[in-house]
Amino acid sequence: MTKVLITGTSGFVAHHIVEHILKKTDWEIIGVDRLDYSSEGYDRLKDIEAFDDARVTLFAADIAQPLPLGLRKEIGEVDYVIHAAAGSHVDNSIDDPVPFVQNNVNGALYMLEWARGLKELKKFIYFSTDEVYGTAPEGVDYKEGDRFNPGNPYSASKACAECICYSYANTYKLPIIITNTMNVLGERQHSEKYLPKVINHVLDGKVLPIHSNKEKTQAGLRHYIHARNIGDALLHILANTDEVLDNIDASKGKFHIVGEKEYDNLELAQEIAKHVGKELKYEMVDFHSQRPGHDLRYAMSGEKMAKIPWKHPVPIGDSIKSIVDWTLDPKNIRWLGRESLEPRDE
């Protein structure tokens, strides 16, 4: 049986990857997570009934440290590694950059060191971000191989880890693939993130700050993608890159997993509010000039993925509606960090 190790399995993106692999393959999954504040314990994995599947084995460990010998023994050989674990909150990286960068860089380094000892490894995917390229001027969509220009410690930590991945591919011939993904949406996202934050503001009738340019005429621009679509793209990459090895160089390949539509954050908030069924109150805030480290626009080209070829299985508009509908179900409302749909006073 094919065996994949996924890091950060209790986190938002990775648990959706777990769910997709369980539904679309017969693979065995080994999960490793340090269970910090963003993991919500094992709640996400319990919610998708991962514990009910005998193919799933989970370990609690901090991969920013060398994997203990006993854990290496328990994991054994694997066919694939998807290294998705990382701190991803830009504000937190700006407030306290040193431990944030150390965690993200060391996590990648020690996973690569462990992978270097695997005899059966077919591919190692490092899950990175569009933010490594920094702000994208209007009309510019960065391509794989374009220069890095990280605008904050979080994106710098991901760019640094990418460079370490390249070095291990070149030096040790590890079969490394790097994926850069744009802003991710989905069920069970931490309440500090944008979509659940918008829902909470709309439900409570509060004014939502919309990050904008200095003139407060243009909201921040992003390409959003559902986390299950990312899972689909990763499986497609694992299954199809061998056939195009000569053209893409899968030993150190790099692929952009891009949302199919660009939204500004006001437009997205308005669409979310429409599905909630309540008014959106907002104000444009010049957050980017007031606090350096936040970029107004991110954008990448998805041409390389299209050549495999891959396309989004679910349109983003449908994804947004389904996420809002799912979140507003009374049995799921806890993922907003609240007990009911009633407006809160605080």
C-alpha cells in the first residue's frame, strides 16, 4: 500500500489534504503535528472522522527538532512526504519574528534530514506560499523561478526553507517538489482568518476593517482557493510529474497552485455577507502603509500546472457558498469561536 507522511495534520490546510486523500485513494497516512494553538487539538481530524479509518496513524511531535529515533522507527519507510506544517500568521511573525522563523526553517530542515535517510522515497512536497514573491504590481503574475522578495518574516521563512529544499535536491538528489499556494479557504478555518472573521463581523453587525491602499480606493487583492482543491492538485502533481520530468525537472520542480479568480477583499467580504444574509458594514483602512510587512496584492501564474494538465474541480464561487452554509449550521458554529448565531455585545 502507498504510504504518505503529512506534517501539520491537525492544522487547517493539512486536515483537508488528509480528508481528500482518504476519499480519493487507498493510501495509508502517517500524520505528525505538534498540536499548538492553531491545531485545535485533534478536533479537525475528529470532525472528518479520520480516527475511524484504520489507514490513519497520528503522532504528536515537534518537527522543529530532530525526529526521535523511536518515532523514526514507528514511521518506517514512506513513499511520499507532504510537509505542510508551518506557522502562517503574518501578524504573529511581525510581532515576534525569531521563534516564528526558527520554527518554520528548522521544521523544513529536520524533515529534509529525516527524508535523506529514506530508501523508498518517491517525492517530497514542500508546501510554500505566494508571499515569497512579495507584492505583485497590477498586471504581474509571478512565474516559477522568479526572484524572491519577501515582505515580512513569515514569507522570508518560507523563502528560506525553499532555498534549503533546492540545496537538498541539488546536493543529495532528493526528489523534491515545491508548491506555492495562494490564500486558502475552507471549513474549520481558525476564527482569526479572513473568511470566519468576516462572518463574525456580519453576524455581530460590527464594522469590518478592509485593508486598502494609501488612498483607500483599492482593497487588497488575492486569489482564493479551497483547501480540498489544493488536496486535489497535490495528488495530481504526485501522479503526473514523472511523465514530464524532462520538461519540468521534478527532482527540484516548482508548481504554483493558483485560485482561478482574483478577488479584492471587499468583493470577497460582500459575497460572504450575501450568503450570510446580513448587511456588511466596513471601512477601508490604510493598513499597508501604516504597518510595513503586509502586501496589497499577491499574484502568481498557474500556467505550469495547466500543462500537466490540472484544473479546479470546484469553482471558487461554489466553494465560498458551501463554506458559509456549512459554517452557519448550528452544529458547526463553534468553529467561529462562538456558541450561537445571535449577535454578541463584546
